[in-house]
Amino acid sequence: MPSAAELKEQQTPETPVLLFECYLANGSIERWSTHQITFQGVDYKARVLEHSNFDMKIEEEGVSKVTLLLANADSYFSQLERSIGLKGARLDARLLFWDLGAGAEASTPVVLFRGLANTPEETTESVMRISFVNRLSPQRILLPSIRIQKRCPWRFPCTEAERAVAPSGMEDGKYSPFFRCGYSPDQVDGVGNLDLAGTPFTSCDFTRNDCEERGMFSVDSNGRHTRRFGGIEFVPASILVRGAGEQGSRMSDPLENEARYNDFVPMVYGTAWYQPPVVFARNDGNLTRLEILLGMGEIEQVIKVVVNDIEIPLGVDGAMMTATGWYNVVSLGSRTGGFNLNFTNTTGEPLG
């Protein structure tokens, strides 16, 4: 049988087909292709709608990055991402020529790429876009690693061994994949709620409701503070307001957010000026209330706030009670690293 290199030189070669084998974290193997075929007794699903034409660098490096657009109309890949997770999965990509009429290979396969998966870049009702970097690439970590999304990005401890790691992270400390969630009600120093049968939960769908049920959203059943939810899904209802000088009332809808789902959560080091994403804004005719996502990780303090080239004073109870001001910086969770910036009215009470 001729090789792919020999067959591609022909004037009318057979159909070129790309075969992708993705090895997930739980040991299962996903097989995708640009065509629905059965090769060496294994079925490859026609899930690949587009690919990045294998971005080439210098010849010694070969293919540096591959981006795939996968068919997701049935939410197949959304379920994989939710239940197992695609980040870190190994991908092998091969090329061969296929005789569609005979349903058999026309050449021997050649390996084009071997890489590691990043976090999915885009997930819609019909497609999922995900990129893979070469295993030999010096940059294998996608930074920032967390995106603005409704679902919690932290990994849930499903087994007793994982829950044992969650309270302290053990040898990995705060860098343990289970530390940020921290669900561990059956551990000595753990937090969280048990289910109705008195046993720990073994799964989570990463929504606010599940987080509250497991006691990790604010406080658990024993009154221990948790606040581990890492999603951003608060959308306030419209309210009836009356602005200064207005005779009647009107509805005030939330303003269009500057932050977009799937944007990266900022990462800031040292002391810096930067423009954080606004995750919630609403105007009541007198004041505009904002919530701002400052960034990932530990932030010591906010020094100054400037909006539209105007410095906003700090609102302090009993002092500087101006008509506008930034009131407080509150952590979204002891381990999430996300922060809120709340603007206040003249009473000094937090708004938003």
C-alpha cells in the first residue's frame, strides 16, 4: 500500500481524511474524523467541522497548534466537558487517503500532530471550538486559565480520596485541583453538607443550586463559611425607579454588561493600573450601580478607582458620605480569587 506522501503526488488522489484520537482524563478514548469511517475496526465519528490547517512553525518544530471546530448540536461535547473535562486531554492526529467508494484506506496513515488540549475556547448550541498545543511546546499552560462563565470552574471532589485532599491540598497546597472547591464534609477539617442519606455528594453540575445544596455557596449546615462558587450568573430584575426631577416612575433595566461570557478573568501581579470587566451595571435615574471583577488570586487592596477620567472617592461610614463612591471590595469566595467592587448611595449602604 502506498504511503500518504506518495499518494498526494498523484493527479487525482483519493479523499484525504484526518483521524483524531483524544485520550481523556478518565482513560476513555474519543475518536473523531472529518468523515464517518471505520478504520482498523474502530469507528470514527464525523464530528470535525473545521480545523486550523495545522499552523506550521519552523520545520524542526512541526505543527505547533491545532484548533478544531466540533459538531455539538446534540450537546455531546458539552456533556464531556461537564462530566470529565477536556482540558489536558491528549490528542493524536493522523492523515490518510480513503477510498470512499470501496470504504477502505488507500494509503498508510501518517502521524501529523500530538498535543494537549486547552480549555474549550467557545461553546454554543451547535459547535465547540477547542485548541491543542504540541506536547513539545514550551508553553503548555493557557493563561489566564479561568473564564467568565455561569458555571463554577472548580473541580468537584467526587471520591473519598479527592475529598481528603480538598481541605488543605496536601503536598500541592492551594495549587491542588480540589482545593478551590474544597467540598469535604466527611473530613476532620472539611466543610460542606451531606445528602439526605447522610453521605457525601459524589457529583455536581457546577450550578448555583447544586453549590447551595452542598453547602459551598455561602455557609454549610454547621454554620461554617464556604463561599466557593466561582461562576458569575447574577442578573438582577428590573426595578421601578424615579429619577431626580421626574414626575412619574419608570422601569430601570440592567445595562448591557461590558464583560462577555467566555472572556478571561484578569490576572494582575504587583501594583498596576488596569481596566477590569464590568459584570453588572444598572442605572436608577440618579446613580449607576456597578459590580466589577478585579481578577484571579489574592488581591491586597484597591488603591484608587477612576471612572470616565474622574476619581471616585472611597465611601466610608460616617465620613465622606458623598453622592457617589466605591464602598468596599468583597471576596467572592475564600478560594475563588474573584472580587466585587460595589458603588454606594449617600447612605453608605452597598448597592447591587
